[in-house]
Amino acid sequence: MFKDIVLVLALQLVYVPILTLRTIFMVRNMSLLAAFMGFLEALIYVFGLSIVFSGEQSYIVMIVYAAGFGAGLFIGGYIEQKLAIGYTTVTVNLQQKNQELIHLLRESGYGVTVYTGEGRDSQRYRLDILTRRNREEELLKLIEQYEPKAFIISYEPRRFKGGFLVASMKKRAKKKKAACHES
């Protein structure tokens, strides 16, 4: 029975992160990866349930199954944060137009669009920045360093087309492709 408990826990610690990643890949329209993860997920799920429902059906094994599911969700979330798949849009509202920050962001490879708006008490400046999720923390630290009082909103766009970031991604893809052909 101890062997079953350890095996069920291990299966859940693998199964649930795969489930998490499969869901993320589906949301991001990465169908082939999602399908592969779904295959692994189903295989592990059936195997794990067969252990839980075979034999004496101990309550301990069932509780371990549920605890493993919860721990697997935590691990899956951690893995997703580390992979940081996709893009994020950061909207930054400033009281002053900080040309130094705007220049630094652009020099660092971020596409920045600046808008002027009317706040309650004065003019405000809004920066719209689209970046890869794996660069979001770096971006936020830069903004915090130059504008500690900035109001910042971060969200994930579902789709985008055109603009600075898309053009720069196409240039990078061409460079990679050319480098591969030279090898």
C-alpha cells in the first residue's frame, strides 16, 4: 500500500503540471503542443485512477491523490511562471513626460507608444508597452527605477498585428533562419 501511495503522489505531481501546460497551450493556440500534453495527461490520468480504484480502495490513497492534485497545481503554476509563454501589455500612467525613461525603454528593445491625456488635476502621459512575458519583470524594474510613483497596469493581449514588436520579431526570425542556412 505504501508503494501505491508514493506512486499516486508522484503521478499527480507529473499529471497536474502537464494539465496546466496543456490548458495554457490551448489558450495560446499552440495546438500541437496541447495535443501532445493531452496525450500524456490522459495516459497518466488513467494509470493513476487505476491504482486508486484497484484493490481495497484505501481512503489514504484517495486523500494522497487529492493532495497530489493540489501540489501539482502549485508546481504547474510555478513552471508556467518560469516559462513565461506569450506577451504582456503594460500601460504606464505618468504625471510628467519622462523622456529619459521613454528613450531607455526604446533602447532596451521595448516598443513604446506615448499618449497625452487629461487627468483630474493636470495633463497625464500614458505609455503603452508590449513585451514578451519573460521580460516583464525587467521592464517593471526599469519603470520603478525612473518613475516610482507611476500607475502601472499589466495584462495579456490575446491577439495583436503589426507594429514595432511584430516587425522586430520578423527581423529576428529572418536572422535566425539565415544563420541556420549558413551552418
